Amino acid sequence: MRKDGKLLRVLVVDDEPLIRDGLCRFLDKNSSVMTVGSAEEALEEIQTQHYDLCFLDVILPGMNGVEAIKIIKELSPSTKVAIMSGGYLCEDMKRQIAEGALEFIEKPFDLSRIREIANRVAAALTGKSNYEEIPVLN
């Protein structure tokens, strides 16, 4: 548990305001959440703050999520990245995502999947073997 009483520091990167706002409200209860609309903003944020978990869209203005995940891993190797996409991905993109991401989330997604990923990362941070023991999101 961090000083602010929150268990996870989460960064949500999506160019769709509704997705950013929805995930922020869903995760904010027990997590410290920051949202940005581009990969470039995400990289700036990661250079100034540590994040335990990043929900990263693939299709973004400017740099895409597949390019960004490589840089995120260089800047903050301990940050877990869950890639989100609602569009078609070529085989090369799928391979790159598999190499660098904790999870792939297909849009539209079920919030129970977001909960499961956040709880799993929280469990790893606290050293609990069973992520369901950690009440990050109920």
C-alpha cells in the first residue's frame, strides 16, 4: 500500500475520451490513475512518474502502441503493459505485442477483464500468490 492509501499506480493511454474516463472511474477507487491521449504523452509521464500498470491502446495518433511499448519497457522495465485494440492487427504487430505485453485486451472489453489484470498486478506487488486475495477492485 502506498502513502496515498492506493495499491496501484495506473496509466491509461487511449485517444478516446470515453474509454479514458470510464477506465479512470473504474480503477480510481483503489488505484492512483492518470490518463493521457497519446503515446508521446504516456512516455513523458513515465519519465516523471513510476507506474505499476499501463493500459495502452494500439491505435493512437502519432506513435502507435506497439512502438510505444518498446520505449516504455526501456524507460520503466517494471511497468506491466496491457495492450488494448478494437481494430485489425497484422501478424507482425501481434508478435511484437506478445513479446512485450502482459495481456492483450480486445475492444470492446469487459470490465471484469480489467479488474482481473489490475488484481493480478497488485498481487505480484504485494507478494501474494493468489491475486483474488487482494481487494484492488471489487
